[in-house]
Amino acid sequence: MTPQERKPLSRREFALLCLEQNGKCANCGAKLDLARPRMTVDEHLVPLFSGGPNELSNRAIWCVDCAKAKTAGEAPGRAKVRRFEQKKTQADKRKAAGGSRWPKGRKMQSRPFQGKKA
């Protein structure tokens, strides 16, 4: 499943979200500075890479600080989805190299337990 492309909000949609949220950040509740549009970010509540839609019901206006923190927290998940899409996982690399690094027929030897016995 490939994620959708991000669709920018129209001015009307942005205004609807601002009215719905009473001019406050959907995350922290701080008053948004609507005179400085670069201080507000429209965020997807369910990220696109996780299968979230581009619809208005999945969008909210956040302050820049909250949006940066959310984006940073989503980075590992986004990277993992990208690796799967590009077939660059460890399993894919092993498959391309001809399978496991263990020679066929050889079994891995287990080591005896070295810890304290209860």
C-alpha cells in the first residue's frame, strides 16, 4: 500500500478548521497566531504513511512546536514504510545475496547458560 500524496488545504478548509478549533492548537490548546501563517501547520491526525486519508476530518491545525515534535516522533515509522516500499529490509538484502549466511546443513550451536541459577 503506497501512501497518498499530501493535499494542501484550501483557504476555506483552513478557515473551517480554525473556527472548529476556536483558533487554538489542536494538540496543546495554545492560541494560534493566524496573522503569521508560518506559525501554524495543518497536520494529519492519522499519518498518510499509516493509511490516513487526506480528508478534512483527518486534519487539524497545530502550532509549529507541536507539529515539529509530532513529525520527529513519526520519523522512524515513515522510514520503515519507505524501506518496505523500496524493498530495502534486511530480509530483502539476505534474499538478494542468496539466502542466509549460514551454510546449508549446518546448525547453529547454542551456548550453555552462563548466568546465575535461581
